[in-house]
Amino acid sequence: MMKLLRELHNVKDLTLSEYILKALSGAPNMLGSQPHQLYNNLQTLKLRTCLTRGCLQSITYLLRISPRVESLSLQLFESPFDDRCRRGGFLDFDEVTYDSGIVGNNRESWLLLPCMIDHLKLAEIHGIRGCLNELKFLEFLLTNAIALEKLILTPCRYYSKQEVVKKFHEKLLTYPRASEDTNILFESN
């Protein structure tokens, strides 16, 4: 797996499926032992994935070793392993008290590692369901992407509960941002 990824070190655009991300996350020692800045030429990263803990770890790893990525596009799909998303596809806001800071208090250790994403200007995430892992990843992006200008979020086609959309958006607006110029846009599909 890592041999294949090393062979692609000069690419400017890279598209990976969930299978590559899952394989990468399945080898925890690989993530911590590889050289930094493996993809020095990479400018556009496109991923089709779910946001399970393992996939989140792989995505943040790829961002850490790709210092010049300017554009990130995620096409999300529902994971059969994420119970919170399986229940109708939406985060249950009664179950998770957002005012308590649950996302900030329960961050994974790999989300806490120092990481400045210096060149990312555009992040597009399609298929948002309102899952806790989505919020964790968005918090990671907002607090580390120092050049981020635009964050475009498109809910999945089943994401029609306006109350959920509103609470999700309100929570995002409370996160600190590494870039004061970041605009968060919720687009309908």
C-alpha cells in the first residue's frame, strides 16, 4: 500500500477511494512512521469516503504529508459502522448536547497533533449527514487550515430536517478558525 502511495509522490491531483483510506488506517504504524511532506506537488485531493475513525485518521495523515494542497473535496457516504449516522442519517441533537462542548472534549489524539495546513484555500464536503465525526473533522479543518477561504458543505439528499441543519451550522460557527477569511457555505443539493 505505502509503496503504491510513494510511487505517486509527484502527482498534482489525487483521487482516492474509501478502500485506500481504510487500508491506510488499518496499519496504524504506517501512519506514524512515514516521512513528512511525501506529496510536495499535490494541489488537489479528492476523496470518496465515510468518516469513520480510521478514515478520519487517514485523511488527516494525508493532509499532514501534503503541504501544498489547495483544494480538498470529500464525497461522503454513510458508513455501516457509524451508529449515530445510521439512525435516519442524522445526528440526534437530543442525545448529544452540543452546548457541553462534546466535540472539543472528545477529540481523538491524532486530531490534537500539531498540523498547519498552509495552502488549503477550498474545502468541499458533499453528503453531510450531521454526524459527530463530521463535526470533529470540520473542527480539525477550521483550526488548522490557515489559508482556508471557503468551506462548502452540501447535505446528503436525505438531510432535510431544517432544525438539524440549523444546529449543525450554528455549531460550526462557534469553532475557532485559523483563517479569519473562511466563509462557511451550506448549499442545497
